[in-house]
Amino acid sequence: MKAVLICIFFFVSICKGLVYFQPEQIHISYGDSPTQMAITWNTMDPTEDSIVEYGIGGLILKAYGNQTVFIDGGKESRMQFIHKVILTDLTPGATYTYHCGSDLGWSEIFTFTAMKNGTDWSPRFAIYGDMGNVNAQSLPRIQEETQKGHFDAILHVGDFAYDMHSHNAKVGDEFMRQIQSIAAYVPYMTCPGNHEEAYNFSNYQARFSMPSSLNSMVYSFDIGPAHIIAISTEFYYFLEYGFKQVVFQYDWLEQDLIKANKNREERPWIITIGHRPMYCSNLNRDDCTNHETWIRSGLPFLNWFGLEDLFYENGVDLEIWAHEHSYERLFPIYNYTMYNGSTEEPYTNYKAPVHIITGSAGCQEGREKFSKHRPEWSAFRSNDYGYARMTVHNKTHLYFEQVSDDQNGAVIDSIWMIKDQHGSYEN
């Protein structure tokens, strides 16, 4: 049946005078275990097989996967084929070469490094949100640093392409081609933003493959001494797609945080990424500026399923957000009250989660202005275009910095987060 379907598509493509078997939009992500890597790519026509040839010393191994049909919800109902292959039994810390495709066409050759073993190493991340095709100002610098081996993984905290569904998903295709020079080399770990909402987030869910996830919307993974949790803040704001998704995510988070706290001795740092922030001081008409965010306090009128109490009770160390096209670092905060470690060293043995917003990678919507008066809980803010770097050095020390692209790569803000003990802030 599969062969018949492919023949039909091949015949139709020949009649149109177009055949596209060449792999494109190649990106990788972590699998369900440290010894796995997911390789994902697109073709515009179906192929008989989805293959990755790979190895440490050359393309000596071969793995097979599957392809799924993705039909965009736009007027043209554009169809393409998304291929996914899971590489298994990888040697921790080893660098592999690979290419992907089929006998009808192969990609160029890329490399990646499998996740290192255990917790005694220091993973390095590039972190940003809100990057479009137009005005992707931070992208060249991120591309260069990725190619030089500065990062072990990328965390993209929502809002891609602006928007992936636009022009019958052609904007999404171009965005995925645009990030291939990053995402084909290091795991590109994501969470959805409001700009992915069209057709029930179909472009986002089809294009990205995340570990142990419900359609890439909610998941977690361990890396070095850290446990990283990705959530969908958009479940709260697009209830037309169902109330159950809010309940599912909350219940899932409770169980994931219980498990993470049981493993706190091995991986003490718990870090969350989600698109819309709980706190911000930007001058706009939505989110945390003019009313309570539903992510923080719960759904309106009911105050159900708010995440601030859950994260506080479970001792989340760092909460990373985007959505606001700016950078803002907060003092440790819970319920609008600061819980600094001390006046001199607020991020040493602090008593509430630290929130950081880094959503200024660059898009056509431009920069976000701040309110005239900076709240006392806001430690630093900038509307320069840029992105963040983070290194989880060990079980007690984490370093975070913001890079300004406007200032030619200068580090405009940095902090050391130091915790001798991790756990619930209620103790």
C-alpha cells in the first residue's frame, strides 16, 4: 500500500513537472534517553524509506524511521512529508557524522555530539524566544557560536518564524531552513508560543520532535546536573482547543516535579521554560503588565491550575520565559515578594524562584518598551536585541548571561546563581 501511495504521488508530481525528494529543514533533538538522538527532516514528495546513515568514524551505521503526511490548514492545503529517525545506543560524549534521506536523495553531512554520561559535567545552552524570518537579528551570531562548538543544546522558548502557518506554511518552511545551520548540529529543544496557535498548533506539533511528550507541547529531560521542564503556557489562553489540556499539563507537572525532587541529590537544578511570563514590567496591553497572568494565578474567576504555587512548593530554581521582546531579570520572587539570599548576594541561597525573560532574538514586531518606573522586584532590563547563554557548572553553581546583538555581542547582564541546598522553599 505504501509503495502504491508513493507511485501515485510520484506520477502526480511528474505531471506537474516537479519532484522534491531532497531532504531539507533538518534538525535534531534529544530522545527519551541520553543515548538517543532524534533526526527530523522534510521532503515535499514521499520517499520509500526514511534513513539516517551515521557513525563515529564515518557513515558506517544505518537507522530507519518513518514519514508522516503533514497537510497545512491554509487555503492551499499544502502537503509535505516529515521524516523522523531515532538513533539509539549512542556512545555518550562521542561526536557523530550523519546524513539523512533515502535512495532518492541525501542531505549534506552534519555532525552532532551525543549527550555525556551522568551529572559530573557542565552543559552549555543558548536560550531565546521570539525569532522570526524577518529581522532575525541574533541569528548570525548564534549560528557562528554554534558552529564553533559553544553550545550543547539550544532552548527556543516559543514564537517561531512569525508565523509558521503564514502563506500556506511557506514561512514555516523557510524558518526551518533558516535554523538548519544551528539545529542540524545541536539539539534544538522548544516549547510553543502564541504565534504557533493556528489550526491547534498543527505546524509546531508536526515539525518538532521532543522527548516523552504529548505532541511536543509538554516534556522534560535530564542533562548534566539539571532537570529541564518545557511547558505550554498557551493551554491557558486557547481554551477553544479544550480545557482538558490545562488539567493534563498540571497533573503531569505535579508528577514530574515529584520525580525530579526524589532525584534532587543527583540533579539538583530544576529549570522550567515556558513562553508567557508570570511577571514583567513591559508597557503593553496584555499579559503581566495590566492584569494577572493565568499561568501565575490560575484560570480567571476560578483561580485553578496556577503554576506559581506549584513551582514554589517544589523548589524550582529558575524559570525562563519569552513573549516580551526584551530582556528582564528578576530578583527571587514569590507572590510579588522578594526572597533574596541577602542584600549583597541576592542569588546566593535564595528562597524563591528566579525569573528571567529573554524574548529579544528578533522579529518584525520590533522591540518591547518598558514601564517608566521599574518595580523593585525587577533587577535588570534591556530592550536590546539579543539572546542568553547559560552554563550549569555543577550541583551548586549556575551561570546566566544576556548577549546584546545591538552592542556587537557584548554581555550586558550576568549572574551567578549559587545554592548549597535545593528543594521546596516552604521548608
